[in-house]
Amino acid sequence: MPSLLLRPTTPCFLLPPPPLRHRRSSPLFHKLSIQPSPTSRKSSVSLTRANTTIISSLKPFENVKPYLQSESRTILAGWLCSFVSVVSLSQIIPRIGSFTSTLNANAASPLKLRNSALVLAALFLARVVAGYLQQAYLWEAALSSVYKIRVFAYRRVLERELEFFEGGSGISSGDIAYRITAEASEVSDTIYALLNTVVPSAFQISAMATHMVVASPLLTLVSAMVIPSVALVIAFLGDRLRKISRKAQIASASLSAYLNEVLPAILFVKANNAEVSETVRFQRFASADLSERFKKKKMKSLIPQIVQVIYLGSLSVFCVGAVTLAGSSLSSGAIVSFMTSLAFLIEPVQDLGKAYNELKQGEPAIERLFDLASLKSKVIERPGAIQLEKVAGEVELRSVSFKYGEEMLPVLDGLSLHIKAGETIALVGPSGGGKTTLIKLLLRLYEPSSGSIYIDKKDIKDIKLESLRQHVGLVSQDITLFTGTVAENIGYRDLTTGIDMKRVELAAKTANADEFIRNLPEGYNTGIGPRGSSLSGGQRQRLAIARALYQNSSILILDEATSALDSMSELLVRQALERVMQDHTVIVIAHRLETVMMAQRVFLLEKGKLKELSRSSLLGTHKDSLSSAGFVI
Ligand SMILES: Nc1ncnc2c1ncn2[C@@H]1O[C@H](COP(=O)(O)OP(=O)(O)OP(=O)(O)O)[C@@H](O)[C@H]1O
């Protein structure tokens, strides 16, 4: 029996909703608009620009083939059931005729009648059961294939370099989410339609064609001549449908992307009285979606009708001509037999047309889904990259330069910096000075344009990415917490392998978070709401520090949040930082003078250059100079 339990266990975390976009008149709409997939016509240009490697540009179904092959047993089981179903039907039809004759015969024996009825019932049951199993097996194959494609696409998306998510790809995360959810579901519908139609229809067509040849080879030949003209029309309309479907998918993805961007920002929307204008924006997205989807539905309804008209029309003309030519050589019995078989042939031929429709409609979804997985990350792990077991925490940058795009100005320009193991340094500088960029390079989220970065004298390019990011902990300015419990958020690294509660509690204590966590209704098992919305700013910061401590890395990067905390919360966070600084190499992107003063050395990052500042000079610096250097006064 098909095992339809395909779903993996529900993840404990819901990822933060992805951002979106739009296409239309306003600049915001432009900013939000979803781009056609990177492998569409224009994509070759953008791909070249992105200097990415195309793994696969094969036709959509070439990509799906391996996944279908992995389900070949289930598919064969489904087709076998369809064969049994057709055979049962072939047996039922003549038996119904003879059963009716037996009923009409005066001398019908009750035993004979009962036996005929039993055989008919058994055949009918066999057809019903085989029909059900056929559909169940084929759905299992289609859904399982798409489940594997989804997992593959998602894994490849997560493997992409940060630039892919920061606008370099032109694909918004709302679009990605739409492809992996709704469009993947469409792919399973397409696969199912094909599996459930092509082979079962072929069985029925073969059976009926055999009957037709027996009845009249000439008329069969005439009927066969109609098929190429129908095929031509189907191919033309199918191509139109594919284009319309692609537009419809892009419109739906835009709608989904829009919602993914606006709903998480509901506080901002309400605070700006933007409910009405957001409703208008929603209407624009929804109406674009409506119009594209309506076009698609109309085309889908039109195709079978046109095919039917052409098929029956051409066939009638041909048949009348052929019957006239064949003249008396065709008996009335043969004509009846031929026409009956033809009637049963039309249904599967129409089904094939519908399956072709499904294929053309699903093709863009398949393309868009595989486009996500078709490009390799630019940040590649070298063969033979090493695993760092223990790290002392020495960090060195040698002549590091970086720019986000070929035509852009350098953000970092030949930076050199040596941080000793266990040292705390503060990075200060004006907004946009490149502090966060420097951290991204240290975590190898981007590659420097030139120069190298070393940890414990090892070039980070020679270290396994997982190992590097294990030894470098990050508390970012935009604190990211997920729906889940406090413990799950602190032990995020071990979410799927098993969280160590002792380490969670230790990390929380060091981060000054243990006390408030214990006061929560269920302590460490308290849910913190979407994105940690049920916690205060200071609590969220301490939780983020605890999470970085849990991973036990020797190097910690703290991007100090600039949002104002009350003095008590600030004191608690600062105490946590002091403890962390005792046994870690710490790079703190500091915005407050008090935090800067906790560091042993202070560096100003401005106009791509790094300059060491003396702590004493900072104390005497004028307020205006401090705020132009990025301090929150
Ligand atoms: N993904 C990106 N693509 C293109 N340019 C970027 C990208 N990220 C940052 N930049 C640009 O790089 C420069 C440095 O940005 P960065 O975020 O590193 O500054 P920062 O010093 O951390 O600023 P802040 O203190 O405001 O957080 C800015 O001009 C910014 O616009």
C-alpha cells in the first residue's frame, strides 16, 4: 500500500517572514518587484555579471527526472494498477452486454445469472480498488518527488552567499518562499497529472485503436491523420499557456512577497496610520494577480474546447470522405464497432491534451524552483579545508580591501589590524563606515576583493566554513530571535541535535539573563512569541548574548544595539559584556562611550581606512566630534 506519510516533523522554529516587493509606478513598487528567474532570457546577462556558475540549464523536466527515477517503484506500482483497471474495464464492457442478453433470455438459469453477477461485481470491485491504488501510488510518487526537490532547493538557497539575499540576485526572500511553497505544490500537481494520464491513457488508446483497426483499417488511418493537426494546435496553445502561467506565477509571488514584507512590520504600519494606503497597495498586487490568473484560467478552459472542435470537426470531414470512398465494403456492424471504439478513444486523447496543459502550466514553476538551486555559492570551501578544534582567538587582517560591486567605491581600503588572543577592541565610526562589512568578511559571508584574514595564523579561506563560524560568535545589532522557547533560542546551534540545558543555563547566567528567564511563566521553556516579541529590548539583547556564549566560541563579535535601553537594562547588558570580555577575544562595534571604554584598544573606521584612537583622547573629545564618529551621546 502506498505510504502517504511523507511529511517531515514540523520544525520548532518559524523563520522570520521574508521581505518582498512590487512592480509599478512608485519607486517603492520598483524596489519591491519580483524579477523573472535568473535563467530566463535576460538572466544570462545578470548571471555573467554575478560571475556565478551555472550548474544546470537543462530543460525543466531533465531536472525533475532524477527525482522521478527515485520513485520509480511507486510509479510502476501505480501504472500496474492502472493496467489492472483498464483490463477490468475491457472485461466488464462485453460482460455487461452478455449479462443483459442473459437477463432478457426467457430460459435464464438463476445460477448462471448469479455467477455472471458475481463475476461482474468482482471485476467492478477490482477496477475500483485498482483505480484508487493507482491514484494513491501516483500521488505518493509526485508528492515525494516534490518533497525532495523542495528540500534540495531550500538547502541550496541556504548555502548561497549573503550577497544572494542582500539583493545581488534580484530575488526577494518572499519570492523564494513562494517558489518553495506554492509553486512547488503546482509542480506536484503537474507531475501527478502527467503520471496519471500518459501511461493510463496509452493503455486505453492502444486497446481502442486495436478495435478500430479490426473494424476498419482505412478509417483508422484517416483518424490517425487528424492527430498531427491536433498536436500542432496543442503545441501552439501550450506555448501560450506557458507564457501566461509564468506571468501569473510572478504576479502571485509578488503578492506573497508584499504580504511577507508588510505583515511583520505591522507596528510601523499602524504607527504611521498606513492601513488605508497599505490596503490600496495590496489591492494593486491582488488585482495584478487576479488579471494574470484569470487569463491563465481562460486559456486553460479554452484549450480542451478548441482541441475537441478541431478533432471532431476534422475527423467528421475525413470520415465522411473515407466512408464514401470505402462504400459498400464497410458493414453497418463494422461502422458501429468503429464508432464505439472511437468514442472511447476520444476521452484519453483529450486527457493527453489536458496533461499537456498541465505540463505547460507547471513548466515555469519547475524552472523557477530549479533556478533557486542552479547557482553555486561564490563563497566556496577549498578542498582539504581544515577543521579548527581549539582556537586561541588571535585575529589578523592583512591589507584587506572590499567593495560590494565592480562599479562601486571600496568600503574597506587596504585595512590591516592585529588583535591578540583574549583582547577586546572597539570599532567605532560613522554610519556606513564599513564596520558591519568588516564583520561580514571575518565570518566569510563575503570574500575580500584583496588581502587576507587570519585566525590563529590560519587564512580563513583554508578553514572549513562551519568550523570558522563555530569559533566566531556574533551578536548582531538587529537581534534575531525565533518563535520558540527561551532554551531553543539560546541553544539554537543544537536545535536539531539536542540542546544541552546545563550550557544554556550557564550561558544565560553569564549574560545576566538567568534571573529574568526564571521569572517567566515557564522559565526556560517559555515561548517568546514571533521574533521574541514578548521580551523587552534589554532582555532580547541578553538572550542574544547568551546564545552567542552557548556556542562556546573564542572570538565574539558584538554589534552594540543603539536603541535606548533604560539605565538598569543597560547596566545588566554591560555587566554581561564585561564577563564575556574576560575569556574571549571580543570585537565590539560600539556606539556608546561607556562601551568603548571597556575595550583595550579603539579603532575608528572611516572612508575605508582604520585609525587607532587613544582612549584618553576620546574622553576629552567634543560631543559633536563624537556623534560624527557614530557615538550615541
Ligand atoms: N549588501 C550591500 N550591497 C551594497 N552596498 C552595501 C551593502 N551592505 C552595505 N553596503 C554599503 O556599504 C557601506 C558600509 O556599510 P556597513 O553596513 O558596513 O556600515 P556600518 O559602518 O556598519 O554602518 P552602521 O553603523 O550604520 O551600521 C555603506 O555605504 C552601505 O551602503
